[in-house]
Amino acid sequence: MMLAPNQAVLQAIFPELYGRLLQTSEGYSQAHRDIQVFSTPSGDPSLKYRGIWLHSSRNPREEAKRFVQSAITIKEEQNRFPIMLLGFGLGYTAESIREQYPENPLIIIEPSPEVLLRAFETRDLSPLLGSTGIIFIVDRDMDAILNVLPLFSAKPLPIIPRPYREAEPELAKALLDTLSLWETKNTVNKTTVQKFGKRWVKNIVANQQHLINTPGIRNFAGVFSAVPALVAAAGPSLDEVLPYIPALYERCLIISVDTALRALLRTGIEPDFVVVVDPQYWNARHLDFCKSPGSCLVTEIGVYPSVLRHPFEHRLLCSSLYPLGSFLEKDLDPKGRLGAGGSVATTALDFALHLGAQPVYIAGLDLAYPDFKTHFTGALFEERAFVRSNRFLPAETQSFQSLMGAQPFYAPGASGGRVLTDTRLSLYTAWFESRLRQLPPGLCKSLAPKGIHIPGLELGTLKDLLALPVIRPILQKRIPSLFKDLEEQFYAREYQEQLLRAWETKQHTLVRDLKDLYTLTQRGKKTVETLRSEMEQGFINRLDEKLAELDQLNEQIAQSSIKDIAGFLFSEKRGSEAADALASYLDSLHSFYTGLLESLEYHLFLFP
């Protein structure tokens, strides 16, 4: 029976967790044999799990205090960093963390709901449960952590007590791997935004008219239910599938990523859909000399503008991944979201699932370098290497640089053994693994036997695909009919006039809010500069009043409807380290205002 104080707090603050623990209590007997509570000389109970003491057998409370003191060293300026604790046990370590670091968010991961229930039956943990900033994750799937991490701007500090490393070694490793992957992804994202962010914003501004003249993928949700589909990615194994593309075209929908389009066209087949979402210039070049007028382009408004000028028969937009695009789309014509995992192949797979296709076969999804090949034969990357080749930089050297440029390593292969991959591709692999866990087994199959092993992605065969019945005559009637119905609705005069009015209002609102935020930020920067000047002169006039004004300005900035748009291009300007707390605070604010002003000035330049 759960102790009354714990039950009351759980019901009030953690109702979902409470409901799950009630369900756990119904089938509790088997787990009881793995969980044993013992008395200790200190008077505090201790616990054994799977034969391993999770706490001291003599004084668990004091042991937890010493462990936390040795495991966590957080500087004063880092006091908001989230702490991630693997293993709750009877709660001693979590209590000690909260006592010593009351301001830090605390994420508690307890893989066994039975252990958690036993803790609430054994000890009064209501003070801990009632404290602020605590998140419980009761799951063995580390994907749950990925849903929590975006809530924090700071890198989490993982704490794994030794007993949990012994009792749950695979889980401890999975946690550290997940955090490492998340950190790598964040680093890549920040670096990419710093390098290409302005280009992406410029693309959105150039393409924004398509929000009101191009329909969204939401209109095609489930329209090809139970129709088999082939997603063509651009990995080396695509070479093995290309000779069969004409026959496969007769038996399934063909969805091509942009990098694989030229390969499919060489077989004489135009894919039904071509997915393009990468906003960079060189990515748009994959469509050079690729004429596929019978295909439908699936894209978003952040792509390089030339992509939307290609003569595809139809176009569909998915919702923008970027704050500016999301803001412009909101309250207009919702386009429909697709998953994004860094690779266009992730978006193409999600589009196939959005259509309701089943099963979905994926060709060219190696996410590895089998036989040291990076792409299919004749890919733009390969042709470009030959064109740029010279005596000082031959194509072979360029290929080697591509292979070695992202920290290569060997990983398990799809057919056994090991294959060469790298850290960049491992990010894509993690996305596919995460997405596949959400799907029924066998829904998606890979045609890349030499590629990397992706848990949840079974290997399929061309033989299975070629055994499917011919459905192209049905598709040739179905696809034009779907687009005809959609275009009659979307391009109806009344709807287009409604979209135009809403879009003009959105433009006015955006420019107004950009100017208002710019004025606020200028005031903040000027106030900080005044305070810094007064400090240098040896006096500060009305300090409390000016600090209160800065707090009010910062609150207004935080409440701005376009803060995410401005923050997308925000680049902090680091100043010198100041020993004085006030000087350090003012330096930080000055850096913040300077970076924000630069971002706002760029947006206002694009929206005169």
C-alpha cells in the first residue's frame, strides 16, 4: 500500500505517474522477488535489486550525501543546469541532489516502475515530490529523454550511481550514448545555422508567396492506404536496384529524394513524388538537367528558390522547419508536418508513411560506406569530383577526404559483420531507429543489405517487390484524380482571396513586431551602455531603477510573438570576463542585445 503522503502528492502533481503505478501494483508479485527492502543500523531502510545493493547496507542517507558531493561540482553561474539521475531506488540520491542543488531541474530516470512503487510504499518522499523542477521518466526507451531535453537550453549533467551501472549496464550505456548523440546534434545544428542561417531566412522570404499558391501535403494524408511504395535514397546500394526500377514502377508508388532523381530518370522512369527539403544552393544543383515534368515536387518554403522554378507537374508543401516559415504559415493554410532527421531520406520516408503507403521499401539507405563508396554511381558528388579533378586534387583524393571528413568508425552491418560509417550518418541512423519504434514491425523494409544495421528496419528483397501485383494502371487514374480534386478546392476564387487577405495581414504583423522588438532591444542596449559608462566614472545613478527597467524590457522581449524568429539567427557576442558580478551581468546583457539587434536588422532588411 502506497504511503498516504506520497499518494496525495502524486495524485496532485504527477497524476499520469500515479495512474501507471496503480497499474503496476496489480501485477507486482514477480518483481517482488527481485526487489528486497532491508533494515540498516542507521534506521533508514535500504534496498537490493537483482541481488545488488542500490544503497548502503549501513547508512544509505549518509552514503547518498557523500556520493552527490563527489559526483556533482557545479559552478555558481551554472546553477540552472539540469541534473539527470539514472536510478531512483528508495530516493536517497534524489533527495540529496535536491537538498544540495535546489535550483537545478532534476530529471529522474527509473527504468523499473516496481522499484518506484516500492520506494513510495517504504518511505515518505512527499517533500521531494512536492519540490519544483522534477521530471520523472519511467521507461527503458531512451527516446523518452529526447522529448525532455529540448525543454532546457543547458547541457544536462548525467549522474549514474555505481549500483545502477552494475544492475542496468545496458541502460547506463544507452543513456550516455543518447546524451552524446543529442549533444553532437545540437553542435551540428548550431554550427549549421551560424554558417547557413541567413541563406535559409533569405530563401523563405523569396519563396513566401508559395504559402498561398501551393497546397499542402495534409490534403494527401492516407490517400494511398495499403499501397506499396519504394523510397529511393542515394546510397551506394541504389546501384543494385536501378535495373529493376521500370518493373518496380508498375508495382508501387515511387518516391525519390532529390539526390537520387537523376539515377531514376536514367532508367526511363519519372518518380511519382520528388522530395526536396535541403535549403542549400549545392543541394538545388542535384536537379540540374533533371527533367521530370510528370512528377510532383514535395518541398518546403525554405529551399533554394530555383527548386520551385523546376517544371514539375504538381507541387505540395510541407510545413516549414524554421521559425520564420512557421510564423508566416500560421493562420494561413496549414501544410502538414513531416519528420526531419538531417537527411532528406528521413523526410521522404515520413512522406510515404503520411500517404498511408504499406509496405514501404527503402533503396539506397546505406548510411554507411560499403566498399568505400559514398553514393550511387554517377551521383552529382561523384561527377563534380571528376570535373574538379586535377593533378593536385584528383577525384580519388576528394573521395578519401569525403570518407575521412566526419570521424569514420565501424558499426554493425545490416547483414552481419561491420561496415564503415561516420558520426554524421549515425545521427540519421538514430532518427530512423527512433521513428521505426513508433511503427508496426515489418511496415518498412530496407533494400540495402550492405548498409548499416538499423534496429526495427528489416531487410527486404527485390524478389518480394517484384512478386507484387501490377497496380500502375490504377495509380495512373488515381493520382491525376487526387490532384484535380485538390486543385479545384485550393484554387477556388473565394479561398484564394481569403488566403491573400490573411497573408497581407501576416506581413503587416510581422514587420510591426520586428520593429517593436528592435526598439525594445535598442533601449536595453542603450541602458546597459549608460550603466557601464557610469561604472567607469565611479558612480551609478538610480541603479535599482535601471535594473528594474532592464528586467521589464527582458520580460517584454521574452513575450514577443517573434522572439523565435529573431533568436534563430542570434549569435552571442562574447565580451571579456568581468570579475564584478554587476559588470559581468551587464556584459552578458550587452552581448545579448548586440546579437539580437544584428538578427533583427537582417530581418528588417529583407522585409522593408
